[in-house]
Amino acid sequence: MARILIVDDSAVSRKKLRMILEAAKHEIVGEAGDGFEGFKKYEN
């Protein structure tokens, strides 16, 4: 399936979204708490 980087300022939302996406067989490649951190992780 898809490789996904989760970016959200709420840790609770990231956790719930991770659970939903993993149950749907998607690969979570990382998480970030804001757009700047997310962009840095995306570049690497």
C-alpha cells in the first residue's frame, strides 16, 4: 500500500491515525509534530 508520513500537532491524533492506517496495511514511515519538522523528515 502507501508509505505515509503523519504530520499533526496533536500526539493523540497522530496515534489514532497511525492505528487506522496500519490496520489498512499502510506503512507509516514517520511522524512529525509540525509542518517544519515534517518537511525536514520528508527531505531525508
